[in-house]
Amino acid sequence: MPNSDRPGESFAALFEQSAATQGLPRRRAPRVGETVDALVVQVGKDAVFVELDGRHQAFLELADVRAPDGTVKVAVGDRLRARVAASDAEQGIRLVPTVDAAATLGASVPVGGAAPGGGDAEGVRIAVGQVVGGAVDRVESYGVFLQIDGTRGRAGRGLVPAAELGTPRGADLRKHFPVGTKLRAKVLDIAEDGKIRLSVRALKDDEERANFDGFKDNEKAAEPRGFGTLGDLLKGRKGR
């Protein structure tokens, strides 16, 4: 990925120059797949530049730390955990945030493999707080597993615990949610091991709250204008 902030210079060249100028000792560069601690030193137009232990420099693509609404919450001075995705002499060290780090930033993370005829090579991207749709893939006494739209396989399944389904306690989940049932749910958590926890109840609560707030706004807008206080009326009469 070229450096759009300083065209013509590779990440690696800039980073090596920075280390040489400061005369700082360098340790072994982290290998692909390793998890590292990163300190944010600059947020560019297309990338976030970080410093690693051992004075190595690296970067994350801005898309990997961006929330679904387009916002980027990472700032200079922040520390985050990341995994080495690529490393070469020309491009430098490219990182991706760990799932926990991405969830903390509100960024979306790839889950599951692409479903046949849809999605991309790494599946879809979801974030904590996002609403997803899917079909019931499996039903257990403790909840139902939802295969998220655009994914396939276990990595794309999320668990909706019984307490988050909005059904009465002790209800027969197989009767309420037969395999294949289409559901929408809110993402509550994405664990580092890939486990996804969903909630139908939280989504319903959000929708009811939004409807109530909308009703109040409409009621307020339609409220007739008052005639003023008793004092205002008396002043009006005196003016006559």
C-alpha cells in the first residue's frame, strides 16, 4: 500500500530513516502472525502509523480501525493490540487490530467465509452494536445459533442465548425458532476466539425506544401553541 501522505517513499524507507536518525537500537522485527503492542504516533488519510517495542515502525490500514458509520476513534498516543499481517522490505510491517482491540474501537471485523454467490473472500464485517440478519442454523436448550447473512461455516455463526431471545422462561426454543427461521439481532460481543454473542431482545428494546422517542417528537411538534400565562392575559387587558 503506497503512502498517500508522502508519495514516492515506501513505509519501510521512512521507518528505517527515522530509526537511523534517532540512533536507537533495533530488535528482531516481529514475524507474520505475531501479536504485538502498538503505540499510535500518527493518523493519516489512509493509514494509522504506530511504533512497536524494539523501535520498529508499522502501520494499520484505516479501513481496519473504522467503525461501520465511518468514524475513526483511534488517536495519537493510544495503545492497541495488533497482529502482524504482512512484512516486507518495501511495504514495511502491516498490522491488523486484534478482535478485542477492534471491538474496543467500535471497528468492524471480518467473520466467517463468504457464502456462495455473495460476500468477499474474508466474509462479511461486523461490529459490536451492529444489527445483523441471518437464519437459525442450530437450536439448543441454552439458545439458538444464527448463521449470519453472507457467511458460511462455524466462524460465521453467532449465539443468541435463551435470555436474549425475548421468549418466556422455559419456552420450547425448537418450537419458537425452527431451523431456517430468519432473524435479526444486535451484536453484543465478539470474542478473540471468534465467538459471537447476539441479542434479539436488545434489538427490540432499541426499536421500541426509537419508536417512543419518535412519537414524543411528533407529539411535541403537533402540540398547539398556548395562550400564555395569566399574567400575560392581564397585561393584554390593561393594554386595551
